[in-house]
Amino acid sequence: MSIEKQFAWRYFPHVGPEEMAAGYFDRIEAPQGQQNTYCAGSLLSFETVEDAVACSKKLVERFF
């Protein structure tokens, strides 16, 4: 067995103050609802089930 592809990424985005000030989350949030695009889950919240569910519920309330 061989490894075909391997990717490494951070567990979840760690955003510094400069990135926050430059609108990091605003850029991620911008395509919400456009062309049936909806990001839900832990991308815009912390890595807990409770936070991911709360973020997803707000998304549903906002668009549906």
C-alpha cells in the first residue's frame, strides 16, 4: 500500500488580531447564501458540537 496524497492543515483557523482587523471572518461569511452556498459547522465557530450547532441554527434562521 502506498500513500497517494497527503495534506497537512491546522485543526481550525487560528486568526491573529491583524487578520481579524482585515476582515478575515467577513470574507468567509461573504458568500453565505450566494449561488446556494452555505458554510455551516465548525468553520465559523469553535470545535465543539454545541458551538457548531448554534452557528448552524443561526444560518438556518437567517436564510430559511
